[in-house]
Amino acid sequence: MIHLHFTATDLTRVRFAVSPLMETVASLRTLAARRQGRHLHRPWIDRFAERASRLRERHLDLLRALVRPEGYIPDFLVPPPGRRSSTFADALAQIADADPEIVAQQLAHLAAHRVAQQGPGREGRRALLQALVDRPDAGIGPVTEALEAYHRVAIAPDWPRIDALLNDDIAYRLDALADGGVDRMMSNLHPSVTFADQTLRIVKYYEGHADCGGRGLFLVPCAFAWPDVLVRTAQPESPSVSYSPRGLGRLWEEHPEQTGSALAGVLGLTRAALLAQLDLPMSTGQAATQMALSAPTISVHLQALRAAGLLTSRRAGRQVLYSRTELGDRLLSEAGRQPDA
């Protein structure tokens, strides 16, 4: 079990962040693991299999050497986000700026880690890691190149829905904080996480203690963390805990085509399809990306659906998020039951 000890100052510095880099790294575990998370993400795994030919094999080989199905993840691969919504490019720049000496130490530790000694291909993985350690830059360049190529194929096409789910979870946690303070907010992060006596306890296969030491804590919802909780405690950055967001089962739900549907006949094809997508709260930009339309065009449709009482909106930071109302849910459900004309 990991024990994260808080001071009063740390409690005032608990922050949330969304990390596309964390999703990218954690998704590599989902591809490799034989666990419940693989079944949960099966639709994504199937889609990735169709796209994988766009990736160079050397990129995947390198990433598989760096990210094991379980156990230690080198800290330099998952730097704490600089702010609540950091881009993948921002996070990749953090890796590029990492100290090569520290990176080499972490890679050497990974090469000696017990998980790295198991399973087929272990000698090849060790050789790849040792080749990185022996480079003057500890292989940071090839690592960032591989991560960028993998993210572009594996995560970027699905990022609007992933991002929407993560921000919906953050909104829920912040509401809990407003209602009941830090205790309420921490109470249901994950079944293996408990918070009491200013200590966050995370069930793991080893025993460890770490003081937040006034650095606070980053809470980072991560769709591909399931069913685990990923913890980073390396100094001098703030510790971070990555947990599964609420409603994860909705992430890969299929949205039936609205072409020819009774609802499309009333609302129009675009608005019917947009209403179907908004089971997760999305910003104008996210919805535009999801629908492959311009933001101004989507904005007109969003406003029309909101005026009709089918959508609601709320502000989250600098964004306005739209989601279906109960009336919108009922309309979509009833239209789905009607035979096409």
C-alpha cells in the first residue's frame, strides 16, 4: 500500500488536470495486459488494430519496452501536467526537456525490474533499454518520436470523447468538493483508494510512504488507468494520482446513424447526430471535431438545440460544455424505438 501524507498546505493545493500523455502511456498497458481493462476497451483495441499499420514497428517495439503490462513506469514518461488542460505537445516538450542522467537512471531501473525479466521477448526489451541508457541523451529523442507517432494513431482520433469524459468527471469531483470538502471529494475516487487522517492510501503490491511536503497533489482522471490507480511521487514535482473517471462504460458506446431516422426528419440530420453524440458533455470545439464540422457551424446547431430544451450548458473554466437534457434523452430514446418511415 502507498501512503501519501498531507499537510494542511497540501490540502489547499489539490488540483485536477487532464493529461493526453497519461492516456497515451496508459493505453500501451491496455494493449499489452490480460485484464478487465482490456475487455472494457475492446472497441478501442479493435479500432487501433485497424490503424496499427500506420505505425512503424520500431516505434511500437520501443514503447512496449518502456511500458510494461504492470509495475514500474519511468517517471519521465508521465510528467505532472503544467495546468488543468495541457496539450499533448506541451507534455511531449516536458519529456524532451528531461535530464538525460535522470532518464538513464530510470531506464536502468526498469531494465532490472522484475516485470522486465518475465515473458517472451524479455532479452530484446532489455537490449533496447540498454541501448537507450548508453546514448548520451538517454534516447530521449527516439522516445518522444515514438510517443508522438503512437499518439497520432492511437489516441488523437478518439480524443474528443475521452477529453469530454475526463472533464465530466472533474466537474463531478468539484461539485463534491463544494458540497462536502476534500473528504467528500476523495471518498469515491477508486475502490482501492481511501482518505483519512490527512493520508491518501492506495492499495498496491508494495509498501511505501511519501510526504506531499507542501507540493500539493494532482488528481488526473485517466480512462486507460482502469482497473488500476497510477501513482507518481518523484520529487521535486507534485505527486499525482491517476484514477478511472466515472461513467467509463459510456466512452466507447456506439451512436447509431441518424440518416433516414424519424428524428432526423424533424431536427435535420446534423442536429439529430449531434444530439446523439452529446451523452457526454462537450465544448463547441470538441463537438466540432467529433462531427467534422467547423466550430461556428456547430455553435449554431448547439444554440438551436439548447433553445428547444434538448441541451443544457454549463461553464467549466474557460469552456462552455453542452449535454443532453432529460427531454433530449427521451426524444432520442423514443425516436430509436420508432420504425423508419
